Amino acid sequence: MTVTQAIPATLRRYGVYIDGTMSAPGGDIMCRKNPGTGEAVAEFVRSDEATVKVAVASARSQFDSGLWPTTSGQYRAGILLRLAGLMRRDKEFLSRIEAEEVGKPIRLARGDVEGSIGLTEYAAALALTSHGDAHTNLGDGFMGLVTREPCGVVAMVTPWNFPLLQLMQKLPFALAAGCTTVCKPSELTAGSTLEIARLLTEAGLPDGVFNVVTGPGGVVGDYLARSPEVDFLSFTGSTAVGRSIVEASAGNLKRVSMELGGKAASIVFPDADLEKAATGVLFAVTFNQGECCVSGARLLVHEDIADDFIAVLVRKMAELKVGLPLDESADLGSMIHENHLDQVLGFVSEARSAGAHVVAGGDRLTDGELSEGFFMAPTIVDRVTSDSALFREEVFGPVLAITRFSSTDEAVQLANSVDYGLANSVWSLNIDTALSVSRRLKSGTVWVNTTVDGAPQLPGGGVKQSGYGREMGQAGFDEFSELKTIQIRTSS
């Protein structure tokens, strides 16, 4: 095993970041242990409501009276580009934080940092090119201007599975639009968000434009949802928590964007490149230990090729390595905590009891170096019926549920039969099949002959119980702006 040792393992202690300053660690402290090793890696403050109120007031003051909302796009772009450069400088440090706090393999953590840098650079480009419209064909002496303005104070609530990447799908776009911000990262994985706050100050962002408050969602997130001083709340997390945030925000009618749960299907047709499809299907379900909202947790495979295709999956899955987060050769790391691991194992056990066939994995791994962590063997479950919990509910683990279909109509019906609509994948070399099925799938994203893929220019988001609103791309930038129509009649 090759383990990254570039940075000494030290306990990182953080306060909250308000008005450009990190408070001294102290008070009610949460200790985060590496879920793969049990080693304490970080301490975060469990904030109270009064602290959140101060952070919101800082962002409010900077939006109402500060210069950031009225600075030029070029100025905002410069700050973001400097941030991207600092992230590239500190890439290994940020990657280690992600690996140690989440439990993901260090190779995947580096990919998250690279993706975050790309998002930041793209947002800088949008800051430079954002513009309104002029309507000059409304009749003699009458014209209209449609301007795009920052929407105000933005609260961001981000999850534990991709702490940095999910932050950077929101933050640089909000800053590019001229908004001021408050972020509540997951209380389990707040380190990279607090480090980004430090880097933004180093990059020259005015104090108070980005604030970070750590602590439980029931206190920090609830306050941000209820506060009338917050104009827009962008949330990524479970559908259940998303509902509670919408309910809490109803009294002040703030705008909200929800990126919630998913239950993506990989649909494999007989004319697919089966070797590539198998690799893609496995990547989709094991990426980030399956702790991914767009995880390809379901495989819908045509009955004519099912047995042969499953045999290829089992062979390829046996080649994957589950290892410690800092193991350079690991493909999968640790689950986020023991309770979550037990929940995932419970889904498998329930499916087995209902008659499904566990053809690979299905167990907790405790041998050797994995004994102190929360590791699960990547798992394949065949003959899963469409009424089972494993088929319908978000498992958030490396468990592939296989269901067979006999026709294209049945495949589409099965894919659309769950409450979620975040993403799906289609594997077929027939362009007619690929496009027609993609059009019929009820999800915000469809991948064709690829999976868990993307680029900063391409928006992502869900339909149905997977939420509403979009992140990334031009649409993700537009979320953080308001349109104003100015109508002008001249005297001539």
C-alpha cells in the first residue's frame, strides 16, 4: 500500500469565519474523526443562533452598504481567478482535508479539487461577460432595458459527501453575480470550506462577503432558512431535509434552490459496447463509495444480455480495491460513519430476504488495515423487483440493484417509476435509441455512453423529488441574479 505522507497528520482546529476573520477555536466543539482510521483530524465549533445572526448581519451590511455588489465584472473575475490560483497552490492540502474528513480515496479528492478550480475559473468568465438586454423595437420614443442585478444575501447549505465541490458549484457563481454570502457546511466535513474562506481573504475578497458558520443543521440551517435578512437559500442534501428547509423559509418567501436526492438508473441495451458499459456502470455506483446524489444505483439491463453482462460486472468489481483514504491505490474508501454503513447494509439484507440475489459483496469489511473504519464491499444485487426499497429509495452506498427489462418502453417505465429525477445514463451505440430514450427520461441530466460526467458550462439539477433550480453553467449563474425591467419613453 502506498500512502500519501506529503503533509504531517495534525489536528486541524477551526473557529467560525465572519467578517474576514477566523474566530479562536473554543466553546462547544465537535471533533471529526477520519472514518477510515478513527484518528481525530479536525475540530469545529458548534455555533449557536447568535453566531449565525452575526454572520448574516455581516453579509447583509456588505450587500446593502458595501462595494462588492457594485464592483465591475472584471474586478470580481480577478478575485475569482486569484482564488483559483491559490487553490491550485494548496491542492494537496485541500485534497488531504477532503480525504480525511469524508473518507474518500485521495485520488478522488484531488479530482474534486481540480473540478472546483475549473468551476471557479468558469465563474470568473461569467462575471466578465454578464450583461443585460436593450429592446429598441418597441415603437417611436419607447425603449426598454433589462438589467441583471445580484439577488442579495445568499445562504448556502452544503453536504458532507463533496464538501469542496458542492461549495464551488454555488459560491463562485454567487460571487460572480455580486452577491454576499453565508455558508453552513456539514458539521462533519467543514474543513475545506473554512480554508476557502481564508484563501478568498488572501485573494482580496472584501471582509464580510463570504462568511462560514459551522454547526448542526437544526440550529444554523434553520436560522438561515427563517431569517428575513437572507434573500436566497441554495441547499444540497437529502430530500427530507430539503422539505424542512422549504417549510422553514415559507414565512419569509425567500427564493430557494434545492438539489436533493436521486436514484439514477444505468440503462444498458444489447447494442451497447458492453465492456465499456460495464466499466461505466461500476464507476457510477462505486464513485465516492456510492455516496453521491447522481450515483448509478440501479442497473436496468436487457434480459437478452443480462447474465453475460452481470458476469462481466462481477469480474470487474473483484478488481476494485477498498482502502484507507490516503492509500494512493484505493478505488473506494470508507463510508461517512457507522450508522450510515449500517443503513446501507440494512437495504441489502432486506432485499436478500425478499428474494433478491446478492452476487457480489454485501458485507462490512473489517480485515487488516480496514479494521478501524467503516468500510463496505462493493455490492451487486440481482433480481431486484421494482417495488423493493433497494429499487425505490436512495441508498447512498456502493450497492448496485439489477432489474431486467424486455423492451424499450419497459426500460423507460422502470427508470421513471421512482420519485426522484436527478440523473440517468443510457448505454447504446444506436443513436436513435440513445436520443429517443434520453428525451423520455424524467431527469435533469441524462448521460449517453458515459456517466457521472460533466463540465462547468453544463447545468445540473433535478425534477420531481430531486428538487428544483440549477447549478453550474449560465443557468447556475442566473440563479444568483434578479432581472429588472426599465421602461423609457422619450419626449420626442
